[in-house]
Amino acid sequence: MMKENIKTTRLENGLTIITEKMPDVRSATLGFWINKGSRHEPEKLNGICHFIEHAVFKGTEKRTALDIAIESDKLGGNLDAFTSHEETGFMIKVVDSKIANAFDLIADMLANPLFEEKEMRRERGVIIEEIKMVEDSPEELLTELFLKDFFPKHALGLPIEGTRKTVKTFKGELAAKFHAENYTAENLIIACAGNVSHEEIVEQAEKYFPQRTTDNGQRTIGGVENSPNYSAPILLEKKENLEQTHLIIAVPWINSADEKRYAASLLTSILGDGNSSRLWQNIREKRGLAYSVGASSDSFDDCGIFSIYAGTSPEKLSEVIDLSIAEMKKIKRKGVSADELGLAKEQTVASILLSLESTAARAENLAHNEMVHARQIPVEETLQKLEAVKIEEIKAIANEFFKTEDIALAALGNLNGLKIERERLDVS
């Protein structure tokens, strides 16, 4: 990533615009990121960010919902929106000659939504159907049940889409109020990567968001007022109509800005990310106990979670649990080999370099760096930090976070009377 191709402008009202010029492509990805997600919601409004993500598609002062759909399709049909625990995003990929049209569409949606009650009533129904879909997906359902116990009495433990009870309360007036309070300039990052003119994006931003001012025009980067307490639940949820039993084993993890994130990422890769990882090889390839098995991590402003997931037959669940715990214990005691670390580095570096060909990946990276680090981290710096990770750092991360008293476990399915005692999760 050539740093001179990246430009950042911060307007007086707090809005941040970041672009990366990629002159050799004929496309661009334009994204609007709101620095608000489900963890910033009061419990009684759980799901309101996700609801607004849907609601802004339902019409503005100059566009109907159908107009928005037609215009999106004309631009290529690549308009995507999402809500996470800490942000809400809207992204579209277009040919470079249509950047201004794409900006006009999304900016209008975000700045001027109508929140007409007739449309909101329909969207409440749509989201309740989405909630039902999650309830019918064992992996997603288990994740929601688990997070509720892992982050007790905290918004990180609540479902991003909300509950049927909360969603039913989301009237147009309520959505408009939350939108006005949170979709403000200091909470907004506009990032664009591709064959783009930075000056044109800044000009568009000044046109659409001049009224979004606050007392100081400053946006807080990272940090939250209400950090969660972790729990270490053992949650066994019976659901007999499932063919498989779904398993999560998890521990607390680093936050998104932690300098240990390079070593932590490589540890995750060695343990369970990829076909050569320990979990994949020992549980799937050598023993045939699962089709889907692996490890992943999620990091937030102030905390994180490392998790192992597997889907297996009920009669094989105990063995999968024991093998997973054994792999965690093995890394704590013996660390990893030079070959394993080298492979993990090669895999991660290749993934980063391949992502540079994607305007979407670059736009997301621009926004992520701004939200988490308040600066743009050059690819060269990331690659250097990864290459510098030593074997002993991997073992140190495992010993810091893989603690018996912190291990949480959740299983969903036909459990055949399974009981799990904490002693069985011993990784000391």
C-alpha cells in the first residue's frame, strides 16, 4: 500500500473522509461507517442500530424505497449494509464514473430517511422473520445463547438484531430520534478505495453533511464507557431434533488495538484457521470426527473473545471436547514449532497481499484503521510486525489467555445426558 496514495480529511464538524487512489483499476468501493453498533444501545433498545440499517432503505425525502432499489441495481446491485457490535456500515462497489451517483444515493439514505410508520411496520415484520431464521440456525443460535452468558448483563451479550420484544417497539418516531442522536458527523467515516478523486469525495461530503455539527466536532476513537465483565459458563442446551451437536469453547482475548494482536492472530491460525491447522488435522483429517471445526477470534475496543467451534455427532462430542482442550494445553506446555509459525506467517501474509487487489478490502481497511487506531497503518508495517513474531511470543499468548478458570463451553443439540465438570476443561 503506497502511503502517498492515501489521503485523509477531517471536517470541522467531525466527519472523516479517507481515500486510497488505485489508478490501475476502473472501479471503486465507497463506504459509510457509523461508529455505533449494538453495544452502544440501551437494553430496552436492543437491536435499534440494526433496525435503522434496514429502515434507511425505506425512503427519503426525494426517493421511495423502490427508487432506492432501482438505483442500486442500476449502479451494479452491489450495495451492502451490515450492523456489528461496534459499527454500522454501508458499502457499494461501482465503476469509477458512477462514484458521484453512489455517493448521492447512500448519503441521501443516511442523511434524510423518512421513517414512515407504514414502512417501519413492514420492516419490523421482516426483522422478526430474520430473528426466526437465526433461531432455526443451530450455529447462530448457539452463538447468541453463549454470548449472553459469556458477557453477562452487558450489551455485547445481546443479539445484534434485537429480540422480538424490543423490535416490536421500534416505531418510526423512536427510530428517527435514535438516528438523529447517533448518525452525526463525528460518528461518521467515509472511506473510498479505487480510481477515485479525494477532492471530489470531500466536496460531496461537505455538501451532504454540513448540518451534522456538534459542540466540538470531535469523534472519540476507540474506548467505551461500559466495559464488560467476563464469565466462564458451561452451557449445555438440549435440542433433540438436530442431527449434529454444535460446540463452542472460548476464552477472553485481546482488544482490537493491542500490540499483541500479531502474535494472537498467528496463534489462532496455527490452532484452528486453515486445512493445516492442528484442530483441522487432528479432529477432522486424522479421526473424521467433524466436517466443520476451527478457531477464530473477535476483538472489540476494550476486550475480545477467542473461540473454537465444531459441529459433530452427539456420540462424538465428548471426544471432540477432549481433543480441543488437549490442543490448547499442548500449545501452553510445548509451544509451536518453527515450521508451524513459518507456515502461519506465510498464510497470513498471502491473505493480506491478495486483499490488496480488492477495492472493498482496502476501503474496509481504511475505515478500520481510523476507527481503531486513529491512523492509517501501512501494509509494510503490518508485514514487518508479523514477520517479527517469535515462537516464545506465541507460547506467551497461550499461557496468558488459556486458563482453566476462564474457559467457557457451550453445546447445543441432542446431548445424550452429557455433563461437563470444570476439571475436564483443565489446560494447566
